[in-house]
Amino acid sequence: MAYAAVKGGEAAIGQSLRLLDICYGAERSVKIRDIVENMPFLIDQVMSESGLYAPEYAALALKQGKGSIEEAVFLLRAYRSTLRRDYYSIPADCGEMRIQRRISASFKDVPGGQILGPTFDYSHRLLDFGLRDGEEERGGDRAAVQIGERSGDGEIGRAGREAESESTELHGPDGAERSAGPAGADSSAGMEGEDIYCPRVDQLLQEEGIMEKPKGDDTPPFDVTSHVMTFPAPRSARLQTLARSESGFLEGVAYSAMRGYGAVHPTVSELRAGWLSIEVPCPTEEGESICIGEIFVTEVEALWPSRAETDEEFDRMTLSGGYGCVFGRNETKAIAMSIADASLNTQGPAPSQDEEFVLTHGDCLEMQGFISHLKLPHYVTFQSKLDRVREKGIGRDTGKEGNND
């Protein structure tokens, strides 16, 4: 779709871009590193919606877009489309995630323990005016966490437990109880560089027989970035699309389902956030793989009771689940994704149960681009509408007085 509004439009556009820097520029340019380190949740949202895990590039896109998430996602998505794809990664098992934060709203004494980690969830939402000058100093604990994060020695998992009280008991991967000390550091984990791993709750429920085990599927994942998605969409395409959906839209869909415009009001059985190793096939040795790095992800499994039809017992109650996994720390989006996934597994007239509605309208570029294109010239089409209105006359067919203003 192309537009040529008036002669000399190119010069006007050039001046508009100059004004953008003049009106919204700053005397002191913010550094990319400052954006990455001081706005990590914003970086994570941009990476999630653009489908590219690259914190520094996300910060660059935010800087170029003057802080506009919409523009940053557009820039990063456009850049991703220019990259050559040399490998497809081997499916990663989130059960092997190196944990920073892991909680369960369904089980108090979940095996592996409740690990609060760094979170706003339990804070008082009061403005901290001490941050206005930007001269606040970070303590030694902050430095230790950063060192642990870079070196991969697991210190960040230990420091993340500081929110726990002295009496809180944590359970390690081996099932043994661990007592958190005054500083939140337990006596065995993290002190010698031990990483934190926890068993998955859904596997425990499957072993108990109250949740169905997923069926094996060797079908290659559908790639939504290189193929046009059709409906009904395979689950791999659904999850990819939901993971890249605009956060606000996805949260709205989930909220509507929970309020009654759908059939799903689940409980979070497990929310975990941490580092996940990414491996690709070794090009020289068949059957071997190479770890190319780690990415930080947020994973959510949501459960609710539902009825299943089986050959042995018709209309039997069981646990059904919805799944969410997104780049970075974006817990609300990950929960919303799990609810949307669960809702799409149900039948009904609600928008949250309509696969085409949810998957088609959540894409950032499609949604925002189509709305934004209304700012571009529509002179010809509107003049056609105007001519029809003038020809027919408002209210003439109904006998009402027309509006001649």
C-alpha cells in the first residue's frame, strides 16, 4: 500500500524527522548499557514481543524509538527478519532451568521449595522520591548478585532468597529441608556456587495419575516467521504466536476469560523464572550438540478441573493445563499466555475461545500497524464517502431534516 499525498512530500518528511530529534532529543544521550541495566523489564517486554532475544539490540531500539515500545518492537522485528538462520535449536527442557525464582500458588509445600527471588509482588506501591536525583548507591549484595549472574555460580539464586524470613523453610532438589538464615542464605545452597534446580509440579501430578501425560509428538514445530498460519493452527504455531503477542492484548484476553467470557479460571501450579541453556546440533559430529549460551525465560503452568471423555470412564474429572513461556521476566504475560492457551482448548462463543480471533489480533505489528495506518492519507476513499453522503443527503430517506452544517 503506497501513498503520495502532495508534491514535495519527501522534503516535508525529512523536516519532520529533524523535528523529532529537536523536540524529543536530550542534551545528554542515554547510554545503551544504562537502558539494559536500569530498565530490564522493559527490555524483556520488547524482546518478547519482537521474538528476538538480544538485550542490547532491544535497548538500541528503545533509544532510537525515544522510548516507544511500539516503535522498538517494529525496529527489532524488522532487524530480525534480515538475519540468516543457520540452525534450529534443540528443544530445551525447562525442567533443567537454572532457577532464580520459582513459586506455586497451588501447593504450599511444593517439592523444591518456594523461592521468592527478586519481585515487586510483596512491596508497598509507594513512590520512592529518593530516586529522583539518580545518585543512589547499590550495596555489596547487589554487586555480589551481578557477579554471580555473570559467572554463573548460582549466587543470584541464593541472593534472591533474601525476601524469605528467618523461619522460612526451603526444600532443596533432593527433598531435604533447608533453613534460611537472617540474610536469606541457606547453609548449603549457593555458598559454594551451587545452582538451584527444582522438579516440575506437572510431572508429579502426572505420576499421581490426576493429570494426563502429554502425548508424544515428533512433528517438526511450525515456524510462524516463515510460513503463513492457517486455522485450525497446530499447537506449536499457537504457542509461538501467543509468546510474541502484545502484552496488553494478551492480558485483556486472559482477563475476559476469567471474568466469564470463557470457561477458564485456573490456578498457577508453578511459575518459574531462570536461565535455560540453548543447544544446536554439532555440524561436525552427528548426534552431538553445542551449547551456544543461556536465555532468561519465564514459564507458567496453570491448572483447572475439567471433564474428560475416555474409553474407560465417560465424563471423568481430571486436571487440564495451559502453558506459557516468554523471554525475560514478564510474569503477567506468561500467566496470561497460559490462560489463553487453556481457553483455546475449550469450546464456546466467547472471544477468548476463538482461535482465529486471539491469534490474529494479538500480533503487535499487524495490530498497531493497521491502526497507525489511519494517520496516512485517505483522501480518495474519504472523498468517495463524502460524495455519497452529499448525494444521498443525511436523513432524506427517513423524512428527517438533513444536516446542512
